Amino acid sequence: MSPQGTDLPRWIDLLVLPLVNLAMALLACGIVVAVVGHNPWQVLTLLIQGAFGSRMGVSYTLYYATTFVFTGLAVAVAFHAGLFNIGGEGQAMMGGLGTALAALALGEHLPRWAMLPLMIGAAMLFGMCWAAVPAALQAWRGSHVVITTIMFNFIASALLAYLLVDVLKEPGNMTVESRAFAPSAHLPGVHEALAGLGIEWPASPLNLSVLLALAAAVAVYLLLWRSQPGYAIRAVGHAPEAAHYGGMRPRVQIMVSMALSGALAGLVGINEIAGVHGRLLLEYVVGAGFAGIAVSLIGRNHPVGIVLAALLFGALYQGGSELAFEIPGFSRDMVYTLQGLIVLFSGALAHVAAPTLTRLWRATRRAPRAAAAAGSTVDG
């Protein structure tokens, strides 16, 4: 059974329905593009070519998608526990802070093989701790996690600004950023790793955290669907009273799920801070935490769906940049409009097409039975 009570098979609910929604979104985008005086086919072609038509375009698409995988998984883990964590933005900021503090403190003293695991652990720890406070307020005081995580986004932004201006700012540099990390605190780019294998690849922000994102997706799947703690998280999220009756403690599951959610969001700092910028910046998250909500919803809160949705958003970001550059008069605001339409149809209106698909599925199942019944009548 699908979550909406239809009798759609799971493969249709998880695969066919999202594709139908995406087709509806592209149709709506085409209409809007035509209304403002552009050629929809040209826009779509340039968007796809910009995202996947070159090795550089693919690299940027995967770079953006890596961040969205982290924030999408963060939202999904909390969602399965019955929580709506919209604090991924602040948790990602704290993950970047943890990454930077580890790099600035130890980067000049430790080799790369020791620094990289240390920075990953610091990013996860800081994101986890930042998410643990709203979790505790929800579990023991009844404070709604949506409100507290929103507040903590603003607190994280203010704290990061204070630290960069008054504590971590590089002396003599007018830009609000920390000093550069030591070479040992640099996460290698994909082009650097491939060069070591004798493969030429253009330099881009894409770094080895893309492998970390895939590992995180596999780990979340194994946790939620192949482990006892994951079963407890999903049980508390779907039926808290029954889970409590079965001996599970909802407060513990709230804390565990939010801590894991914050740790996943904190890994954004590895991709952006350790893998690209090499120093802590003030506004490096730039909405990735909120985009993760849409990625998780479009991906049906499943790791496989989240990876695919993250690729879609990565393509929209990279292809949208190409559109704004290639087509005169096609502004960045128009790109945001197209992204919003896709989110609308693939997220908020995700189940509009479900009744039609249900009727079609029932019709396809009734047709063989009717034919068989007619055949048996003739034979009789």
C-alpha cells in the first residue's frame, strides 16, 4: 500500500509517480518559459547540456548534489522519527565551524591521513550537538522542533559571524573569513585523485566528499531498514504510543534521530570548507539546508530517492547558471522560478497524479481477469 491509501505497488509509488510529477513540472516550466517569450525546447536543451554536456558541467552538478545529499538525508532521518528538522542550515554552519577549528588547531601538526578523519568527526560532532538542544527541548519540555530549529538557524548565523569577526578573522584581511588551512587539512579534489590514477579531469570544486555522501546514503539505508535501532526510530515516528507500549522510549529515539540528523547536516562543512574553500567563510551554506527539505520530500525520504533528487537539484543549479549566461534576458530569477515549479509539482503536489495512476493500474489488472473470465465462459 502506498502512504496515501491507494493500492499502487511500491515500485510505481516510488518510481513512476515521481517521474510523472517531474514531467508535469517540466510541462509547467515550458508554459512559463513560452509566456515570457523564450523557446522552451532551447531552454531545456541548454539546461541539460549545461549540467551534463561536459566533464566540467558534470563535476559542478555532482558538487552541488553532494551537499544536497547530506542535507536531504538529515531531513529524512528526523522525518522517520516523526520530526521535521528544518535546522539543517544552522547545523551545516556548525559542521563547518567544527571542520575549521580542527583544521586551524591541528592542520600544521598532523599529516593528511590523520587530519581528514579528524575533520569529518569534528563536523559531525558540532552538527550533532547543535541539533541535540532542540531535540532535548522537544523530548523533555514539549517545545516544537520546527520552531526551535528555525531559531537555532539564526543563532548559528550570529555565532558564526561573531567568531569570524572577533576571534577567527585573519589579521590584515578585510574579508570576513578565517586564515587559510594547512595543506594537510585540504580534502583532495576528484581531479587530483584521478590525476594520481593517470586520468585527466578538469579542475573543479568537486572533491572526494562525493564518496562520503554515497557512503552516508548507504549507511542511512542500512540503519533505518536493516537494523534494530532504525526500526525503533521508524516505529516511534509512525506510531509513538504503540512503540512506547512495545518497550521503546520515544525520548531516546528523538535524541538519537536528531543527533544523527545534525551529524549528517554537519558534513556539508567537509564538502564546502575542507574540499573547496580551504578556510571558514561567513555564508558558505547559502540555503542548502532549506533545499535539503525539498530534496528529501521529492526523494520520498528514502536514500536512493534522495540521491536522485539531489542530482536533479544539482543539475538545476548548474544548468540554471548556464541558462542565465547563454540566453540574453533569461535572468537568475527565472531560474529560481523554474526550480520552484519543480519543487511544487514534485513535492507539494506529489500525489496529485496518484488517483489517475491508481485507476490505470486497476484497469490493467482487471483486463487480464476479464479476458480470462471470458475465455473460461467460452470453454464452458
